[in-house]
Amino acid sequence: MTQFSAKAAIKTPVRIMIIVFAIISCFFLVGKNALQEYQVDTAVVLAGNLLLFLISLLNMVRSANAIDKPNPHVFVRVFYSGFIIRLFACAIAAFIYIYTQQGRINKPALFICLGIYIIYSLIETTTLKKIFNNKKNHA
């Protein structure tokens, strides 16, 4: 029986995240003119997509490293700290955006960023659950 490695198992979820990032970015770059009719600031959405992608990628790598640890509490701590990091990074980014815009907030772009947040959270959670279950099956 081969040794299970979460680092090797994480390659597919990372590829999925890269593909989702590229699709979302291309959609908002190509559809920039059409989205301006709905008053969507694509620069805000693209910046939010990049921020959420980088944070999710960091959390995925940290969590995969924690899955390989013998103590299961390490994974739980890393997973929840990743959630807190993403939450505070989004809150800080939103605060900076709101503060710099002086009341000219683009609500559609913020709600789209919320949707992107949910997409990356679902990808991260479901893939880590699969990796964790595969590790238990190999044990």
C-alpha cells in the first residue's frame, strides 16, 4: 500500500481554483462594457477575485500540510485560522474600499465579490473534505 500524501492530493483542487480564477477574470474582463450598463465596477470585482483566490490558495496549501500531521487538532486549527484570515482580509479590503470611495460604493460589485467568496469557500471546503476522507481510507 502506498503512503498517502495530501501535498500530492492537492494538485487537482489547486488546478480547479486556477481554472475558476481564470474563468471569473475572463468573464469580467470580456464583459466589462456589458456590465457597465448594470453599474458594475469590474476593477473592484477583479481585485476581489484576485484577493480571494490568493487567500484560498494559501489556505488550501496550509490545510493540506496540516492534514499530513498525525495530530488531527492541527488540521482543525489551520482550517479555522484560514477562515478567520479570509474573513478579516475581506473585511479590511472592504473597509479600505469604502473609506477611499467616500460614499460612492459600488454595491453590485461588492455583492459579486460576496458570491466569489462563496464559490472559493465551497471549492476549498469540499476538496479538503475529500482529501481528508481519502486520507482516512488510506490509513
